[in-house]
Amino acid sequence: MEYIGLLAPIAFVFSLSALAQIAALKKEIAELRKEKESAR
């Protein structure tokens, strides 16, 4: 059970990385929507 405490910081770093990637994807999707609207 003690190793779970050791894995917590690693999981925290991975979760921060995932949140950053989600934010980047949302930004890219917004840019693509703008391009699509301007192409009409």
C-alpha cells in the first residue's frame, strides 16, 4: 500500500500534462472553426 503514495506525484504530473494538452486542443479547434467560418 505504501507504493501508492509514491506514485501520487507522478500521477499529478501526468494529469497536469493532460490538462495542458486539452487546453491546446481546445485552442486549435477554436482556430479551425474560425477558419471554417471565414471560408464561407
